[in-house]
Amino acid sequence: MKNVSVINILIFLLFITSTVLPQPVNEKIRIGTFDSRCIALAYGRSAPFMEYVNGLRAELEKVKKEGNEERVKELEKIIPSTQLIMEQQVFSNGSIINIIEKIKDKISEIAETNNLKFILSKWEIVYDDQSFALIDITDQLVELFDPDEKTLKIIEEVKTTEPVPIDQISAEH
């Protein structure tokens, strides 16, 4: 009989502790977001981008002197196209997948550090039912381009403005 009452007490205590102890909180899935304009601005003012653009311009001058008309025509399309794409990325919400490619090997570390399951541009979110935790990682991505103080100041200003509609940024702009 004593064994039965001890077992009943243990079962009762087990029942009480399971209801009293805190239950695990249903945490929201963490999604990383970023302002693509800021990333584009950091890249556009970075040494690698400046080297790329200066390289294109130097090559254009070289092929003009050599009389390579075919390459001149190509470069005369590439240079303004590069400028237009950069303007759409910095002033609007143009895709920055070409820029993300340059830092893709470092993104998983940022995701792990922030316990993120997914990362996307904040401009690509068309609906949010609040069941996810949206974590802004813009500044962490910007830092990957080693921006100077002037760039960081401009980025802070960009964050406070709405993007220009992409269809308002054209080659003639």
C-alpha cells in the first residue's frame, strides 16, 4: 500500500511540475532583410567597383586608339548600362543580385550569427502577417564593402527616404 501511495505522489509531482514549469516559447522564424539601396551605394563607392569602372574607361580609350571599332561599340554600351543599373540600384529598388554575388561567401556567416533562416531585400516583401521576425542586417552587409565615413553618412540619409519608382530612372535621366 505504501508503494502505491509513493507512486501516486510521484505521479502527482510529475504532473504538477510539468504544468508549472515554463513551456517552450513558440519563437518566430527569423528572416534577414536589407535595404538594397544601401548595399548598392556601399559597393558603388568601393575600391573594387571604382577599379572596374576605371578599367572600362581605360580600355575604351585604348581600343579607340587601336581602332578596334567592334570593342568600342561594346564598351560604349556597357559603360552607360553599368551607370543606369547602378542608379536603379541606389536610387530605386533595382535588383542587386550582381552585387550580392561578390559577397555571397560571407552571407552564411551573417545568417548564422543572427540565427536567420532566409535573407531578402526589404523591397521584395509584398505581404507580412507578422508571424516571422524580420531582422534588418543592412549595416552588416554594408560593412562587407569597407565603406568610409562619408559613405556611411550618405547611407544613413538614404535609409530615411523612399525609393524612386524604378520606371522613373531611365537612360535619359
